[in-house]
Amino acid sequence: MAWKQLLLVSCFSTAVLLLSMLQEGTGASVGTRQVAGQEAQEGMEQKIFMQESDASNFLKKRSKRSSKSRDEVNAEDRQRLRADELRREYHEEQRNEFENFVEEQNDEQEERGREAIEQWRQWHYDGLYPPYLYNRHHI
């Protein structure tokens, strides 16, 4: 039981040591160029961040409950209509392909049936009547 406690204490101390080293490492990564970095960072802040009044106006313009502008609604409607059109074209193409496939299958089936009937007629033809359509034997 004592060895379990020893193992737990050693793991805990190792974790604390690693965390303290990681904190020191991130603090040291700023280095001595901190003054020059702050000047560059202020320039970047001006590009990235906006004034508080502008930010609050931006957030007031569009909250969760506010209605969308007419342009936003029109753009979303155009996107929805385009998606519907693409979906309709896709399904129409799939339906046409399936109809062509079924038509080919039916044509092949009819051709096989005609060939089988013709072979039956040739086999059973007795030579007495000319092979006119109205003289053919009924199956």
C-alpha cells in the first residue's frame, strides 16, 4: 500500500514540475524584444480591433431577435432557390436515366420474345401455308 502512495506522490510532483516549467517557458518566449513587440502589437490591434462604440453599434444592428435586412433575406432566398434548382435538375437527370434503362430493358425483353416466337413458328411450320401474318399459328 505504501508503494502506491509513493507512486501517486511522485506522479503528482512530476506533473507540478512540468506545469511550472511550461509556465516559465511561455514567459521566456516573449524575451527582451517585448518593447518592439508591443509597438508592433499596437499596430496590429488597430487593424484587428475596432472602437467600443463601433462594436456596440455592430452588435446592436444584428442581435438574435432582430430581423434580417432585405438584402440578407434576398441573398438567402437566392441561395435556397439555386439549391432547389440543382436538386430538381439532379433528380430529373436520375429519372431520365432510369427511364432510358427501363426502356432498353423492355426493348430487349420484347426482342427476345419475338425471337422465341419466330423460332417456334419456324420449328412448327408445316410448309402448307405461306408465312403471312394472318396465317401464322397462334401460341
